[in-house]
Amino acid sequence: MSTSLGSPNFAAIFFFFLFVSVTLAITYWAARRTRSTEHFYAAGRSVTGLQNGLALAGDYMSAASFLGIAGLVALSGFDGLIYSIGFLVGWPVVMFLIAEPLRNLGRYTFSDVVAYRLRQTPVRIAAAIGTLAVVTFYLIAQMVGAGNLIKLLFGIPYEWAIVIVGAVMMAYVLFGGMLATTWVQIVKAVLLLGGAFLLAVMVLVRFAMNPLALFANAAERFGAQVLAPGQLVADPLDALSLGIALMLGTAGLPHILMRFYTVPDAKTARSSVSYATGFIGFFYLLTFILGFGAMVIVGPDAIKAVDKGGNMAAPLLAEAVGGEGFLGFIAAVAFATILAVVAGLTLSGAAALSHDLWVNVVRAGKAPEHEQFLVARVAAVLGGLVSVALGIVFKGENVAYMVGLAFAIAASANFPALVLSVFWRPFTTRGAQASMLVGTFSALLLIFLSPTIQVSVLGRASAPFPLRNPGLVTIPLSFLVGMVVSLLTKERDAAENFDGMQHRLHLGPEADQV
Amino acid sequence: MSEKQRALEALAAAQWKLALRLTGAMMAVYFGFILLVAWAKPLLGRQLVPGLSLGILLGALVIVTAWILIWIYVRWANSHYDATVTRIRETGR
């Protein structure tokens, strides 16, 4: 099968410029409304539940899940679906334990909540280390993916692609802040959901609108094993470890957590998670159809011929069912997806640098508003430059493991401290610090010692640590360290302020203190 | 301890209990699925009707379970929890 992938595609360039023009117009509109730090980081707390639900979905559905999972299913069948499911099951946890406390207790970052009744400086520093580690690894994965993808889709050189992504994304964040970033996410989420849905319908038309006929066709042509678990999950402990990291990591991703500050109250935070879970679940159910559709209509060999990892399965499927114009549309959607996710990540990294480290640590919370606003923008520029630099430094490296690593650190460094600080009275400053630092560094160390790095990246024969993802060890370890250190270092203020925190958690920041 | 504080603590305890149960349910369902994937590969490969293997059905059901658990929580929070919060705010107990 011949494909026009990799040569300049008129439709792709048209749709890409359309998306960039619309989002830059939104940024111009948002820039005129972004006059304070509260606007810059929290969109003036004016976002509705449906809007934030779409924006959360936009932040979460990265190009990796759209292209990567479709490709994995197209090449290996059922095994790819395990990722689809793992990426969704964290959302109920966000709903039950995280969303409402975050909205009622914090201002801009999740450290606000952890530091609420503890000593600011040590907690903020530890939380910023965890946040920056997660954001950096996630950014590297996205930027390198972006460079490769755009090279494949549009045929432009890798470095140019990185610089274009960096420049457009910086315009969103720097001028439009959270308001522009939110609307970019909304536009992107609608495009991605609409594009994936359209693609699925065009596949199903060939199978009398019956997904089972599609799956049956795949089983007939490529063997019944494509509908059964294969070699991807060989070791149960490995599977559990990846599963727990995906699940609890979702509830610790700083760019996701930050979204809960953009809504007016806890009730809206709640409804936005419902919408987000609806959209994301729907999207991952569509990946079942897209993956098997690509397997049957394009064929695994044709997909592997373009990209060994299978990442081009969805664009190739679009070309097969809808021609060059539809390929262009799907390619532009994939580009838009990367831009939007990178913008969200950069904004959350900037918040950790300026709000946590500069305002609350260096200036001890006493920086005047205009200084906070200025520092926030400087940090955004810095974040943008760093992500472009990382994209270029890691060119050609195998960075697929970095998303898993970002989830493992988020689950081990951020999630335990967040839950303990909100729900466990004896939690102390030293406990929080220990939990976050042990979480971050144990995850980093064990990833380094795992087969993910030792065998896949460094090419050694075996690895000292057996699990590919460290979550199963590092998440319980982080909880345990946080609790033991807390019990050893009694902190009277932290325990006494627990009641005041509960009061605000349930009645909201507007309610009077007890 | 004031009446208001007692009411708040009761509400917090109820919220925590429900949140913990629902989180536990989600974990049990998801990890159950993962363990089946790891240990019962032939079972999950069995096709119930042509094209629908048990694995695909259960996988889709894990996603549906997430929706149902969220729906249970939202229903409780929108009715019971919000009403109690409003009552405590207004009457102080």
C-alpha cells in the first residue's frame, strides 16, 4: 500500500495552520483578560465543569495514547488495550480522594495543599523537586515524540519541529496563561474526540456498524490470539507494578492537579471529573476500534514498514478510509495534541518554580502581586526554553520509558503526601518531606536499576532490580516512610491545624474559621 | 467540641468511608483484571460470540465500572454531602 506520509501534505498543512491561527486568536483574547497571577495560573477561577472536563481530557489524552495505543493494538492486538484501561482507572481515584480537597485547600499548585498545615519552606522545596522531576520526564517524552512525529507526518526536520512546537506553546503560556491553555486544551480535546470518533465510524461502516464483526475479522485473518492476552504482560508482579503506577500516578500529575484551581468551587471540580472520565473512557473505548481497524484495513506489515513502533497506525488508517484529506486532518490533530499537552506541562512547571520556590520559599510568601506575575512569566519562558533544549538533547534517544517514569514518580512522590496531608492528622513536616523525597529518588534509582534502563537502553544482559516499573515498591515505601517519620517527629501545630483544615476542606475557603 | 465541629467530623468520616470503599472497589476490579491477564490467558482468549473474547468484554467492563463508581459518588455527593454542607453552613450544626 502506498502512502503520502512523510511528504508535505496540503491538507495537513492547511489544518495545522488553521489550528494554530485559531488558538493564537484565543491566546490574544485570553491575554487581554490575564492581568494577575490568579488569571495566569487559575484562569480567574471562571472555568465551568464541562469546560474543565474537556480541558482535563485534553491534558491527559496525549499523542502517545492516541498514536501509541492504536499502534500497539494494530501490531499485537489485545495487549495494547491493557494500556487503554490502565490510563482510565486513575480517574475515579482523582474523584474520590483528590479533586474537592485540592480545590478547597489550595491556590495554584498541589504543594499548597500539602503545605497547608505544615511548615512552608521544607514542604515546598520537596514538592517542587517532585513536580519538576515529573514535568521534566513527561516533557522529554512529549518533545522527542513531537519531533519524530512531525518529521514523519510533514517531512520537516526534527529540530525545526521542536522549535515550532516550543515557540507556539510558549506564546500560549506566556501571553494567555491558564485561560489560553485551557481553551487550547478544549479545542484539542474536541478535535481529538471528534477525529477519533469519525475515524471509528468510517472503519465500522465496512463492518455493518458492528465492532464484533471487526474483531472477528481480525481473529480470522491474524489468528484468534489477537483477541487474547499475549506476551506483553508476562510477569504478574510486573503487571501489578505498572498498573498501580498508572492508577495512582494520574492522581499525582501536577498539570492535571492544577486544573482543579480553574473552577469556581468544589462542586464544579466534582462535575469536571465526571465529564473528564466520560470523555476519556469513551476515547479509550474508541482505541479498541481504531487499533483493530488498522490491523485489518492497513495490515501490521504496512504499518511496521512506515514506523517500527507502530505509531503511524492511526494516520495510515485515516488515509486508507478517508484519503489524503482525512490523513491531513488526523495528522494536524496529532500535532495539536502534542502542542496542548506541552503547554499544560510547561505551565505547571512554571508554577512550581515561581509560586512554590520563588514566592513561598525565597520571598517567604511576601512577594507583591506585580512581582509574582512577573516571576510567573519569566518562569514560563524558562520552562519553554528548557523543553526545547531537552527535545534537542534527547534527539534519537529511546524515551518511551519516560512517560512510565513520570507516572511512577507522580504516584510515589506526590500522591502519598497529598493523601496523608489531607486525611491523616498525625502527618508532620518532616514526614511530608521524607515521603516526597524518598518517593522521587527511590523511583529514579529503581528505574535506573530496572530492565527498562539496564536492558532496553544500556543493552546489558540483566538488571539488578527485576520490575520494569518501580511503583509496587516505591508507592508503599513512600507511604510508610511518611507515616513512620511523622510518628517520630510530633508537630503540635500540624495536628492542631488539622481541624481548621477539615473545616475549610468541607465548607470551602469562603466559610468562617471555627 | 462545638456542635458544628461534631457535625463536620461526622460528615468527614462519612465522606472518607465512602471514598475509601469506592477506591477499594476500583482497585479490586482493575487489579483483578490485571491478574487474570497475567494468569488466565487462555480463559480470557475464549470467544463468547465470534469476535468477542472474554478479555475484551472484561476490559470494556473495567471502563464501565469506573463510570458507575463515579456515578455512585456523584449521586451521594450531590444529594447527601452538599445538603449537609449547606445545613452546617447555615445552621452551624
